[in-house]
Amino acid sequence: MTEFDRTTPLERISQRELDAVLKRHELYRQAKMGGARAVLSFFDLSGLDLSGRDLTSADLTGAVLQGADLRGVTLDYASVYGCNFGKANLQKARFLKTDMRGVFLGGADLTDAILEGADMRPGKIAERDRGGDLRVLSPQDRGAQEWGAQGRASEMQYADFTGANLTNARIAGGMAAYTKFNGAVMKGCELARANLEGADFTGANLEGADLSWANLHNATLRDALLSGAAIEMAELGNADLEGALTDAPAGPTPDDLDADFETLLERHASWIATAGAKGRQLDVAGYDLRGLEASLVNANLTAMVGSRMTLCGVDLSGAQVQAAKLDGADLRGCRMAGADLRGADLSGAKLDHADLTGAMLRSLSLGAGGRMPTKLSNARLRYARLGQADLRDADLRAADLTTADLTGADLRGAGVEGAVFERAVLEGAKLDDAVRKVLGAKAGGRR
């Protein structure tokens, strides 16, 4: 509980006055003369512009920022205890380990925001009355029609956390009914006893999250990752769990293979080296290999068969995966930086949040002028990292690259008809005229 003495309503300051405070905080952060930590607690900052500012360690306790522009703001380690962010624009804002107890985020836009380790548990603000006793403030006391820190849980109904990073965030007991968490990373997130009725967790990563006693009635958890999540005591009435991955195997497991995986890799290497005369091709189509203990870093997986297999979160950095058949495979969160995937069939594969930095995804030369294109048609690459990746001549038709990072990637000759590039980063990407024409204004990315 935060206590303060209040004899007047919240003070309203102008944009000019706010800019002066922010400038001094900037100097403070740089340890320069004239700097001073920003202390904006219990000020009315509704509708003002704080976008792109660095407010690390600032004090905004109990401030009202309804409808404010906070796009790209940095509030790491700051105190926003009891703040009202109702309908504020917080796209790509940073709240690393920030004290957000008792905040009100109703209707706020936190698309792609970073809230890793943020504390969003219940909190309340109080004042001492004339008799010296503490009194929890009401919305009327706060000068705001909708204030969410009245001794209740943090409120974020109808907020949008699409693509946000909420790893290890603490939202236990929070109010997040009808809130969007599509594609959010929520590993280890504390959501015990939270009201999540009607919330949308489509494609979210909730591995290791605590959802015990949470209200998930009518919630959507389609394609969510729930491995290691505590959901046994959660209310799941009418919840949509289609395609969600729990601890239950999604197919045969490594224990069902006819040999240990290291032996299978050795057989496969022999099969490759002898053009099929010896050894045996690796075929794990439909298997759930999440419990795989063998390392696949720099592994030789050329021409393997892994259609519809599940391999979420596995490290395949530097692996040789040329001409592999991986259509429909679940490779979400896999680390494939520097991997050679030339000529691989990844059509319809799930590659959300995968790290493909510097990966080779161009066509595979077959000799005599023949080429085998890499197939990524209808693949899901939402939030994937494809910086400096070689995608020349790749088939990306109807692929979903929402918020994918394609910084410096080579897309010349790629087939991108029907692909989705909403909020994708294309800075420094190499685009030929044909690709540029297809992308046009609908790419929705930043160049």
C-alpha cells in the first residue's frame, strides 16, 4: 500500500512542462550537470506525449496517463504503482522488472511491449484522514473516472498484449477479462487466481506459467504452448483448447523410436554419405520430440523426414537441414541461427518466435541448372527473427510474417504473393522490383 498526504486534486501539467521534466531526467540518466530524476507521482498526464522517452527508474506512482502516447517508452525499474493507463498507447513500451502493482490498463494497447519480470499484482493507494487513519482512495478522489488501484487487483480488461513479452511477470489475482494475449511470450508468468474470462491466448507461450485457480471460462487457448503450466485447478469451462500443446504427448515420443536418437543420427549420416547404400534415412514424421535429450546443434539432418513432428524450443543452431521434409512441423521457438535449410519443405510449418538469424533459406542447387526452392508457403513465422537470412527465391506465398524481424534479409526473387508482413521490420532488406511491388504499402513494416 502506498501512502501520501493529499489536500488538493491531481495537478495538471502542460506538454511543455512535461518535456522539461523529461529532459532533466535524460541528463540524470547520462550523469550530466542539471539532471534530475523524474518524479511525476500523482500528476495528471492524460493525453500527453511521452513516446520514445527513457524513464528508467522514474517515479510515476499514482499518476493518471489516460490516453497518453507512450509508444516505445522505457520504464524499466520505474515505479508506476497505481497508475491509470486507461486507453493509453503503449506499443513497444518497456517495463523490465517495473513495479506495476495496482495499475489500470483497461483498453490500453501494449502490442509488442516488454513486461519481463514486471510486478502487476494487486495494490492500493491510501491517504491519512484527519484522524490519522489510512483510507483507500476512490476513483472520485483520483480525479479519474476509471481508476484501477482502489484496493483491488490490477485491471487490464480489454487491453491488447499481442506479441508482448510477459516472461516471469507477476499478474496473480489480476483482472484481465477479455484481454488479448495473442502470440505473447508468457513463460513462467504468475497468473494464479487471475480473472481471465474470455481472454484470447491464441498462439501464446505459457510454458511453466502458474494458472492455478485462474478463471479461464470462455477463454481461447488455441495453439497455445502449455508445457509445464499449472492448470489443474483452473476454471476451463467452455475454453477453446484446440491445438494447444500440454504435457500430454502430441504423438509418438523418443521412447517409441527403435533406437536411441544418437544411433539414428549415425545411421542417417551413413545414409547421406553413401547416397543411401548404407545406413537409414531419419524418419520422425508425426513424432513429439520435445523431450529429446540429444543435441541437434550442427547436426546433419539433410533430407530427413519430419512432417508434422513437434520440436518446439529445440536448439538447431548451425544444423544441416537441406532438402528436409518438415511440412506442417511445429518448430515454434526453435533456435536455428545459421542453419542451412536450403530446399527444405517447411510449407505450413509453425515457426512463431523461431530464431532464424543468418539462416540459409534460398534455393538449393541440384546441378545441371536445376534448383529446389525452399518452401515456406502458408508457414507461420509470426515474431520470427530472420535478420540477415538468405531468402532468395524462397516460396513465401501466403506465409504469416507478422512482426517478423527481417532486418538485412535478402528477399530477392522470393514469392510473396498473399504473404502477411504486418508490423514486420524490413530495414536494410534486399528487395527486387517484383518483391517490392507485391509488398507495396500492404507490407505494414518499417524499411
